[in-house]
Amino acid sequence: MRVDYNTLTKTLRALTDGETDAVALMATVACEVHHSDDRFDWTGFYRVTAPELLKIGPYQGGHGCLVIPFARGVCGAAARTGEIQLVADVEAFEGHIACASSTRSELVLPVFDLNQRLLGVFDLDSDQPDAFTQADADALKSILAEVFAQAT
């Protein structure tokens, strides 16, 4: 099953309309995205909770790392640089944190509110190598921008 981003966008728009709580938005996005595609084995958020520090937020899948410093891993790189991290082979990513030993590829997107304040990162892990494409990154970036523009 491959995600239909048009349908996913419409579904999330309907589910999140008028919601401003960032955690509620994260929970809804994590659930809907996770169940939209069988490539997504772990789907969730790491929230900025202190300077240079991410803590686990709403997610779907097995246990995630509880704390990730901006200085470490793919999630840390996305938070530190504010840029999408599209990693075809996590073993080749210097400093990768193996929260799950089965993860082979990863897509991490920074999440900003309307004022461009970093709220956290949206992390998708796959047990398949090279599971994510630039099209996935572009579509998810657009969805996150729309949903979190209403976050307070």
C-alpha cells in the first residue's frame, strides 16, 4: 500500500481544522501518516523541550528513543539545521542513533509553527532500505506546514 497524499491531506485537514494544540495535532498526524503506507514502521514526533534537546512526542510503532540531543542522529540533524533529512541507509549516516535495530532508512522533517519557531521534528523510519523519496519529503513538508500553521 502506497500513501495517497491528496487523500491524506484532505483527511488531515478535516481532522485538524480549528485545533491549535501542538500535541493534539502531532498525535493525529502521527496516526494518520503511520497507517497510510506500509513502508512506515515508526512514525512520530520528537518535541523541542529545552535548548538543543528533543524529547519523544506522540508516535505510532515500537518504542522510540526518549531523548535526542540536537548534536546526535538524524533527528538531531533535522532540528539543528532546520532541513529535511532523507537517509537511504541509516548505517551510512555518521552519528545515527539506533532506537530500533530494524530501521534501514529514515525521513525526518523539521516542524515549525506559523512564526517559524521550531516545534520539533517528524520522524519516519522504515525497515526497508531506501524506502523514502523526495516526493514523500515534499508532500509531507506541505502537510506539516498546513497543519502546524495553526499550532500555538
